[in-house]
Amino acid sequence: MKSNLKIFAMYMLVMLCFACKKEEHSLGPVLDKSAINFSVTQDLTADPGGNTVILKNTTPNTLSIWDYGTGTSTRATDTVKFAFAGDYVIKFSAVSGGMVVNMDSVVIKVTADNLNYVNDPLWTALSGGVGNEKNWILDTDGIFFSGPLSFFGVNNGWLKEGGAWADGAQATGCYGGDCWTWGPGTGDIYPSMMAAGDYGVMTFGLKGTAAFKAVKPMENNITQNGSYYLNVAGKTLTINNGSILRGYKPAKNGITGISNWTTYKLISLDENTMQLGVIRDKDVDGEGPAMLVYNFITKAFKDSYVPPVTGPDEGFDPTFKAGELLAMLTGSTSGRLWKLDAAGNAVDWIGKGKGWTKSSNDSRDWGWNNGWDAIAADSWILFDRVGGQKYTRNQAGVVTTGTFSINEATNEVTLNGNFLIQNADSFMSPTKNTFKVVKAFPGKVESKGIWFGTDYNAEKDEWFAFHYVL
């Protein structure tokens, strides 16, 4: 219904403009309900169970507004197909004389399922097929897409060639003059475009009906229960009594800059990935109209994801000459002061020699978080060799000192009696006072820093490592 209010507003604007040009023009009288003729007819020839329903508004000079539960329409004549048996409420309103006249609802009874209406591969990709349901989440970590949000021109649409992202490049999907794409990475999206965090889960099911559910921690923990309809031919998705997982926060605009959160352009959809577009039509920020495309992956895909291994990172598992690691840590005898690279990429999971994070935001709120930001801002460690191998560690104003030793055969460094860094509220805190230099760049330490591995997962052949810079 909300989406049709926009159509009504446009209708009123045209009428008012026309009235300004021709003073004698009138919108005409508002018709009484008794003068409005419409019909809702089940085509029992097409479907003996009454699944096919024909909607007709035969009242001249009126604009139609239909709400049939699984979707909406503004056509004078339209045909709706219900896949599942049940009672459906058809609501009809007519715009007459510049006013909306609401008619009495019509209840129809569908007595049999016709699953032919939901057996398309796209229905299966979205829901898992009849009798199933599928959970979707925003790709907040950039696992498949570059991030959870992309920007397209308003005339972009279904990506006809190669599905979602073919070989890292998007297919054309252009259906007009305003076609362009921009897929910012997570480092650009957070926090200027979207707040980092858990956006929840949305579920599309086909268990007796096309049911939609969204659990939204980022929208005051609300839970929405509704229905949906997938228009396979038109490549649109309609959600009733709910909306997709979403976020958008330019200074003025936000998600209020989008009028229609009911009908979405289907940009791409396959077994594991989906892109849904909404039009930013309110020019609050002066940026003009654009399509915001939200990038989704299935929760199952996220849970089973293993970062690809394309070869070892540069500098992984370095080989040092005798004394080279000590010189790297301490520089001259006066020592070197190191701190976490919070402004760049402070942590990584380096599996089989290949890391996957590019910035601290890539793991924000399930790994790196605001607590780590605060600790990193006021913490450092100094390695020196004045009168022996010594360290001085500052963490949030608490300074401790001690000695350290190096095992050159394993590239391991041991802080005698202390840990590298600690965060009581994080699982990432080191539990041992020995850490391994898993990634380093002899001769380039000033520009690239050094990675200290504090935890090893033998099953994944993976190190969790902190990135320290001078």
C-alpha cells in the first residue's frame, strides 16, 4: 500500500500542475462507493482450485490500487496467481476526484495448491524450494561481493550475463540511459555509509505459503513476519509487512531517502548469492537518484566459507639470518617502539600462508571491535638491548618491563612473565607469552611492519596474528 501512495502522489502532482495551466480544469467529484464498479473473479477453467484470480476496475476516470496479500498492482485489469490453498483478502481502492475511496474487501478461497507457480529455479534459489526455507544475511565481511552495499544507476537491472559477479566483473544489466555501477569495499562502507554490526537474518520460505521473516538487531531488534512474491518474468521481489535487511546513513538521507521498501529489483540470484535494489528517489543530499543494491549471501554459505588459498603472502614464514630478527625488533641498541596497526589492518587469520583481511573493519564486531580501538590507541611495546634483551610494555597507561628471548630456529619470541597485549573482553587476547613471527619483511620493516602470530589452528593450518608497526 505504501508503494502505491507514491503513485497517488505523482497523480495528484500532475493534476495540480494541469490545473495551474488551465484554470477551468477540475479534478471532478469524488465518487461514492456505490458508483465504483470492480470485480474479483476466480478463473476455474485455468485452475479448478481457484488459484487464478482476475482483478478488474471498470469505473471510468479512476486510478486503481489493488492489494492482494502477496503483492500490489495499479492496473485497471490484472491477473494474480496463488500457488497455495487458503483464504486470501483482496483489497481495492479507487482514486476519484483527488481522493482515495476504499472499497469493501473481498475474500476468496483457494481450495488446492498449484505448485507450478513456484517451481521456477529462481523460486528454488530464493527459498530452497517447496517445503523448505532459506536464511539470508548481508555480506558484511565482503566474502563474495566487495561489501554489503553497492550503488547502481536507476536503469540497471537483472544481470543477464554470467549471474551475479562473473570472474570479478559485473555483467551489463543495462536497460536504459542511467547505467553505472560502484561497489565500494568494506573499508569505504564502514562507518560512513553503514554502521558496522550484525544486521540479522531474513528467511524466505515455501512451507504451505510464501512466508517472509526478518530479525533485525540493527533496527531496534525488531522481528517482521510477512509474505513475499517473486515475479520471475519482471525480475522483482515484493515483500509485504516487512523489508529486507538494510542500512544506509549519509548525514541527511539515510534509509528515509527511499520511498519504496516493498518492491525490489532483482539484480542477481543464485543458490548462494542475491542482490536486491531499491531506488533512492528523495534527493535530500543533493546526490540525485540512484539505486542502492544490497548484497546478500546465504547463512549456510557464510558458515561454510573457507578463505581461498591462492599462494603464500609476501613475507610469510620469513627466513632470517643469524641476529636479523633481533635487529628487526630492536633496531639500534636504544630500541624500537611498536604499536598495533589499528588505522590499517591490525589482525588477520593467515591460513596456509594466505591472509584475508585488508583492514581492521573486515572483522569488526566479531573480531576487532571498539574495545580493541581504545586499547590500541594507548598501547605500545618497546624492544631494546641495552644491558640485555629487554622490553617495556605500556597498555592503557600501565607500564611493565621485563626481558625477552628469541628462538632463531622457530622465529619465536618469548616475553618472560608477560603477554604481548590483553583485552579482557575479547577472545583474541593472547593466552601464551610466546608468539611467532609469521610474516615479516627484512629490509622493509619501516614501511610494512611485522606480524606476530599468537594462536595456531592445526586443523586449518592457520595463524591468528597481530600486525605491529613502528
